[in-house]
Amino acid sequence: MPNEIEEAGYVTIRTFIIGDWEYIELRDDEDSPILRLGETDPRVDWIEDDPNEQVITIQIVVSGDDPEITLPQTFAVSALFNVDVGGDALAVEEFTEFTMTDEADQLTVQHSIEVPAL
């Protein structure tokens, strides 16, 4: 009979995610990619990155004057990747649509992942 992994196993999984899933992509309301940024970009940060906690969260902040964004632009989905181009999404999260229309507009998206805890 299969057994559940120990808490140390979940900590290892969370640590792997934080270290490996370092790209976040924002998509429009038709699920088309708008931009993908890595955690080395100052607009991206793991804001909840304690592998001992059940939920880990990566945040991206974009503005209407960012060079990757053509206005007007609607945002609706975030996706996490372990590669900067191509690859398969490892986690996808929909959020309330936001249409950026002005260079002064700013969008903050927090993508949370829950890894079970004992």
C-alpha cells in the first residue's frame, strides 16, 4: 500500500519549486502570452518563499510604460515556467481581468502555489 511522503519530502518539493520555477508569464484574456520574466528581473520576486510553509508565492509588477507592453493591454492569466522560452506551463492561475490603458497604470500579480503539508 502506498504511503504519503513525510513533511521533509514536501519541504524538498517546495525548495525545488522556488529554485527551479523561476519564470512567470502574463497572458491576455484569450490565453495568449504577453511577456515572460525571470526572477532575476527586478519586477519579479518570490514574496513567500519559506519552504517550510504550505503556500509559496511569486509576484510580478508591470507598468504601462514597460517596453514589453503595447497599450491597451488586457491581462487575465499568470503561468509559471522553468524555462525562459517555450516549455510547458507548470502552474496556471486565472485572475480578474485588468485592462491597462495608460503608461502610468500598474498591475501586481501574486501567483501562489500550495504544496500539501502534514
